[in-house]
Amino acid sequence: MEKFVRMAVLADVYGPLLTDNQRKVVNLHYGEDLSLGEIAEQFGITRAAVHDTLKRAQASLEAYEGVLGIVASDAETERLLREVLDILGTVGASGIDDDSARAVENARSIVRRLLRESGQRD
């Protein structure tokens, strides 16, 4: 995962665990795509101070993921749901009874809904 995207995802999951200042800087940089200079100007601090705050926040976010593994778990869940959807897609409607065909279609619907709710496209 590209670093910028990874940090944005980690911030979405673990952002509430950061200090208020770290959370604001991370959201401005990764969420609103502001440069370090722009953030420094908003806070009335140096670019180096913004850089240090981001580095500490990044280290914290990676540490939280290292212990809790929520992002990796979500990615694995998504991968497994897509695998189930692929398997269900191979089940042809011909050759199975109506009840089985309905069960397969219901299962597909459930997997698609789970993917949508997790923010992923099916």
C-alpha cells in the first residue's frame, strides 16, 4: 500500500488514539493533502515542527496497527469475501434446483452487502 494511502487508512482507524495536535496535523496532511508548509502556516509553527509531529503520529499509527492489526484484518476479510463471491459466481443456475439457486443468490447478495458496508466495491 502506498505510504500516503496507508497513513490515511491508519488515521481513519486509529486517529482517535492520537493526541489532538497529532490528529489535526495528520488529518490536514493525509486527509486534506496540505503540505507541511501550509500546515505550519495554519498553526503558526515551523515546518520542522510539523514534520516532527507527523513522524511521531506515523510511528504511533504503525505501532497501533502492529499490536491491534485492524487494517490487516479488514484487508484479509475483504480478500476472503471477494474469494467467496468468485466461488459463488462459478455456481451455475442450470443443474441445481430452485431452492439451491435462491440460496446461492442470497449468499451473493449478503457478500455484496458486506463488501459495500466495509466501503469496498463488489
